Amino acid sequence: MDAKRAEKISKALADPNRLTILKEIKKSKDCLYCVDLNNTINLAQPSIAHHLKLLIDCELVTSDKEGRHVRYYMNSKLLDDYIGFLQELKV
């Protein structure tokens, strides 16, 4: 992983709402629907959509449209790569 990509991920993870979204996706074990996020996070739908877009842009979250609903998945491989990048910084 290069420093630019790590920076983009770090910025995405700097917001507590985006961390909460990632935790909710992880709790679901497979995928999470946008409707489920609206029920668990105390934010308006446009705010949730904004946070999801940032997570998708840095590729921490992927999405899949199913009819009128969208499923969200965590990109565990990228998260592992990011953690590895940070561990390489340790002395």
C-alpha cells in the first residue's frame, strides 16, 4: 500500500460516524442494508449516504444493488493491508 492510499483511508476513519458504520457492517457478519443503517445510526439518511460514499471512495466498503436496496460489505482485505502498512511504521 502506498502512502497516498493510506492517507485517504486514514481520513475516512477519522470520523466517529464512519467508524460506527464500519462497526455495524462488521456486526452483520455478511452485509448490511442501508435501511438497517438508518435504524441503528442516529443520523439523517443524506448524512449516512455521505459517510458511505466516503467509505466507498477509499474502498473500505463495497456496495451491491439488489432491486431498490443497496447492500454494503466491508473490504477486509484492504483493512488488513492498511493495518499492515501502519505496523510497518512501528520501530
